[in-house]
Amino acid sequence: MDSVWMCAVPVATIWTSPESIRELDESGITNPMSMNRWIAAMTLEERFALCKENSIQSQLIYGEPVIVKEIQNGWAKVIAVWQRSVKNRFGYPGWVPVQQLKEAEPVGESNGVIRVDVSKCQLWNLDQTPTSIVLPFNTILPKVETTEEWVTVKTPDGKRLIRKQDVCEGSSIHHFEKYPASKAAERAVEFLDLPYFWGGMSSYGYDCSGLTYNMFKACGHFISRDASDQANEGIAIPIDSPDTWERGDLLFFADESTGKISHVGFYYGNGQMIHATSSKKGAIELRVLAETHYAKKLSAVRRYDKGAGSL
């Protein structure tokens, strides 16, 4: 029978299959785990190989729920229900080490939720000593109570504290304050030079659609996880009329040989794009679109605004 579990590490990778693991990925499937240590152990080429070899599908962040379909040899076949995808009508599918998950407890009366609104923040014990967990941007956890300085939250490890200044609060995951698409592009600027990471969905490293997904999430909207799905949402804007483009529009780029969507970024205004690129720089950058190799691959411009998406 299917059951609901939660991500129990700061970042858990959703693998294509248990066989996708390379020897150098062992530090990425442990509990506790360190994204910094795992990324630092890889060369740029080894990071890009995760894409070329189709090893990774996506990632989860702390407290994010998944449906567990089955468990085999220490691996859980999961569906990430907060990540909309055409791959499965319930969410994004893949495999996660069981040791990085915990079974979810029944949901009691809700006092609302919090979302981490800074790049990373410390999770604290109830006696105000630091835990070993640093929460990534956009972590969402159920709220217990709020004081002048602290918010008590429910986590996979029990009740813990987060500094009130590090979070925003909502009555549910659907009811955080909603901001326009232009704000999503502006939030992306906070992550300039963050390493590109294939499948990345955390502030330790994003891929192109992970960046757009998460910046919209930070603005109260859930859009699809992958660029190819995002390109079918929102409102079409003429690609040959850049004077009509607005900050926050999504720019989609297609493979010249197959015509398939292969990249996405935010239009930032004045001919500029902010995106997570797997080019030589391998990081989030703000560039003049016409000066990039992506310009000739532009295939669609889509506008998302209020009501951009929902679970």
C-alpha cells in the first residue's frame, strides 16, 4: 500500500534508478549528508555527467512529502507530490535512499506553515542550541507557534526552532503571499554564481528549470518541475516582439536538431536573461541574451502571473 513519507535530510536526490549511483556519489546518499561535500568532490565534468548519463531526475528538500510506492534493497520508489510533471499525474517519480526519508505522522490541527525565505538558515533545538541541519531556501514546515524571535515547527525529527526573521508564514502551502512574476526574476538575482547542478532543486545548486520553479515557489506559485512542461503553461508571448516582453517572462530554448525544449531562463528586462546555465561557467548568471549561444535557440516566451500554478 502507498504511504506518505518526508525528506529527512536537507537535500535528497531523486535518482533515475538505484543503479545510477557512481562511487563518487556515495556522500550524496547518506544520512546525515552534505551537499557541499558532495558537490566539492566533483569536477565540473563529473557534475555534467549526471545529466549526460540521465542519472538524476530531481531533488527533495527537508520536510517535503513523497508517496512511497515500494521499497527495494534500501531504496524507495517515490512520487514527489509538490513537483508537477507529465511523467506521473501525482507528481515527479524516481528513487530515493530510504535512509534519507522518514514516514510522515498523521496531520493534526494545522497552525499554518512557514517557508524559509533566506538562502539557507540554521535549524535549532528547543533549547536554542544548533542542530546539524542547515535548511535550504524554500523549505516548508508545519508551524506550531510563533514568539517574538522564534517559530516552533514540526520536522521529520520532531519539534524544532527557526529564527522568525528567516521565514515567512502562511495558512497553508497554497496561501503564502503571492507576488507577480517580475518578483520571481528579482529573487533569482539573490543566487547569482550559485553552482549549476543537474536536477538541482535547492539553494546548494539549481538546474535551469529548478531555478524557475523555485523562484515562482518563493512568490507563492507552483509551476511544473521541468522546462518542457513549463513551456506549455502560462500565456504565449510573441518571440519576435521583444519590446513586449516583461521582467519575469520565461524564455524557452529548443535543441536545434530535435526541436525539444532544452533550457529555460527568466527575461530580466533590457535584453537580459537570468538563468542557471550548464555552459562553461556552470552557475547562475545574468547576461545579455543576444551575447549568448542560447539566442538562436529561442523557441517560446511564456508569461506567468497571479495564479501561475497550483498543486
